[in-house]
Amino acid sequence: MTAVAAPRARGDVALSRALLLTGVVLASLTEAIASTLLSLGRADIIGDIYATPDEFAWLDVGYTAFKLIGFALAPWLLTRIEARRTLLGATMVMGVACALGALVVDLDFLLFLRLVQGLAGAILLISGQALLFWSFSAARQPVVQALFAMGAVVAPATLAPVLQGWLIDTHDWTWILFGVFPIALAAAALLLLSETPPPPIVPRRDLDLAGLAGLAVALFAASFLLSQGSRWDWLEASRIIWAIGLVFLGSALFAVRQRRAVQPLFDLAVFGIEDFAFAFVVSFVAGAALFGSAFLIPAFALSALGFTATEAGALLLPSGALFAATLLLAAALMQARWISPIVTVPFGILTVMTAMWMLSGSTGESGAHDMMPAILLRGFGLGCLFLSITLIAFSKLPPASLAFGIGIFNIGRQLGGLIGVAGLQTLIDHQTVANQAVLGAAISSGSTATGERLSAITAMLVARGMDAAQATKAAGAMLGRSVAGQSAVIAFDTAFNAVALLFIVAAPVIVAVKKGLARSAARRGAAELHKDRIS
């Protein structure tokens, strides 16, 4: 009877772990859908809620800011509430907030719901990933974390945009939010059916309200600064200067509290672990590449190539499929101990850099088939990069510090992404204006080539039945649109090159950081050895 019971018990444990893993992945998928809602549905939502673009921008700023604040708050919350209960509550809050968001047309209430979604999304991501590290053995973490990345990283970068584009083109943006609710219910049901091992003993901590307030002010101001800085031409607007001041003021208050509080908001001891500190730096750069390229490719397809929302979203789908396949392949190789996580990091950096360089050769006549080799290479590179960074960052953290490490790591990656997107948006805006000035000067009315082109367009329009005077005006307008389109294409090509150059600049810095951390660890080891000998 004992021999029969043992396999049955092992089977029950395996089933419970499978239910837990599936529930965590589905929970992370709800955040992926909510976080990418505004990328393709902007125009439709503005029309439905009667908001100006500046009013609408607060929906994005509020979500991002409260997501960052949630990353800071979640580790403390996990010292007070068991991780599965925290995850369950955050998932249900996310589902209800999304369902309500689909029913309202009031901007203020929708903004409140976006704040709730951002906070709940951050808490469910931190609690979910921490729960997976606490529930599965270290030997199983490569595959477990690869599956978690499907919902937390792959879905928002690839799958969510194509599904949202299809829903917007064929139905309505509210369907996107409605779709989150059944996913949240399914995740909650799986979490309730699963059982988790006893969580590690994590000392209860008091919440440093002053430190949290300072960090919240800094993060909210930083979110506004990085998302709206290009819109207001940075230091040319007083509101941007105020935002910069609030970033410094909030950061100063947070730093003082981190130093003086008995129980500060963050456990910064995680930076004393060499692997975590190295992965944090790499993730900051990788976040800029992931978010930056995920912003550039659909934006280029929509604004320069004239793709529909569905087509623009589908452009990243093959990249996502290869991203996921590479994650699973890397996980299998790491779990079998055939390769170390650190091996794939330089390879991932090199392939993403190459993909961005290839995309910099795109033209206004490019189609999906022309861009696909570079897009696939990008997916392969990101798959090599992100699982390795996760395993390097968290594998050596003690259980009591794990949630703090995950929270800090996610804040760094998110801020890196915001900085990357803000820099690229500013570059595109400035380059578009500069290119229009240069191209406009080149096709001035005194140019022979311009005259010939205008004459050819006018003749074509007249041949199609248009009046000669109207055809002349229309030819000038068509040439102007052509100049504007070509200016945008050149600007996007410059931005693709900028992402590639980012890695060229960052690679030596990353190597230097790695060597510096190794020397620092060696000095600490030597000092401890010397102290032991003396004692």
C-alpha cells in the first residue's frame, strides 16, 4: 500500500505544481494584455472617451508609474501575506479592473482603473515569479522561468499586439479589456486548485512610508518625464523642468530613508551578490533594446509603411514564436547542464545588434517579407538573452531576499525600457524635421529634377481625367507627402541604427562591470579569509 501511495503522492505533487505554473503564466498574461492596450488602440480610445491626446497620455503615465511603484511595494507585501494569496488577490483585482474599464467612458474613472491595473500587475508579476522560485527546485528553474517569460516578456512584446490589432480592426478596443476577465478567472481557479510547499521564513518588515512616498514621487515624475518629454520638447517646457526637479527631490528623500531607516523599503544587500549586480546592468540595457525595438517596428510599419493595426501587430508574431522557441531550447540546454547561462548573453547581444542594423536598411517600399529575416534574428537574440539574465540574477539570492531582488530588477528593466523608448522617440521627431528641411531644400522649385517630376505627376493625373489646374496642385501635394514619408523612413532607419550602436557602446561597459565585480568579490573573499586566519 505504501508502494502504491508513494507514486500517487508524487503524481499529485506534480499535478499541483503544473496547475500552479499554468496559473502563474495566465496571471502574468493578464498584465501583458493590460500593459500593451494603449499601443495600438490609442486613436480608437481617444475617440470613444472624448479625450485630448494630452489627457489620454495620463492613462499611459499613470499605469506605468503605478506599475513601478508596485514593483517597490510588492516585496514588503510578501513579508506580510503568503505569496499565493497575494498573487490570487492581485489577479482578481486586475481582472475586475479591466472588466470595469471596458464598461466606462469617463476619463477620470478610466484613469483610476489604469492606476489599479498598474499596481495589481506589478504585484502579480513579483509574487508570481517569487512563488515559482520558492516552489520549484533549482534544477527545474530554467524551464519554469522560460515558461513564466512566455507570459511576462514574450506575450507583451509579440502576441498581445497582434491579438489587439485584430480586435481593434474587427471589433472594438473594449473587447481587449473584456478578454482579460476570463483569463484572470482561469488563473485564479488554477491557483486555488494548486498547492504550494511551505514558503521560506521571511522576516516581517514594517513599511517605510516616507521612503515609499519619496520613491513614488520620483517614479511618477520619471514616468511622465520619459513618456512626455519628447512631446514637450524636453527643457523647453516648464512642466518637464518641474518633473526633473521632482525626480531629484523624491530620489533624495528615498536615498536618505534607505540609509537611515531601521527597516528601509529595499533590501539593497542583493547588490552585494556579484551575479545579481551584473544581471541588473545587463537587464537595464536589454530592457532598452526590448522595449525600444518593440516600439520601433510597429511604429515604422504603421506610420511609414501604412500597415493596418492587425498587420503591424502580426509583424512581430514570427519574432515572438522564435523568441519562445529559443527560450525553451536554452532552458533545456541549461537544465541538462550542457551550457551555463552566462554563455548565451554575448551571443544574444550580438544577434539583436545585428538585427537592428539589418532593419536600418528598410525603405518606404519595404514589406513584411523584406523585414522578416531581421525580425526573426531579433527574436532569436532576445531568447538567448532574457532567460540567461533571469537565472544569473536570481539563482544565488537567498530566499528571504528573493522578492526584493525581483522587484529591484524589474524596476531597472522597466526604466531602461522607458529611457530607450524616450530616446528613440526624440531621435525620430528631430530627425524627421531635419530630413524634411534637407529634402525640401533639395527639391526646391528651381530644381530641374523637381520640375520634371511635377510635370510627370501632373500629366498622369490629367490622363486620368483631372483638370489641368487641379492636377498641378495635386501633383505638388503628392510630392510633399512623398517628402514627408521619405523623411520618416530615414528617421526610423537612424533609430534602428541607434539601437545597434547602443550595444556597441554598452558591451565594453558590461564587460568592465563584470570584471570590476569579479575583482571586488575577490577582494572581499581575501579579506574574509584574512580575518578568519587572524581569529
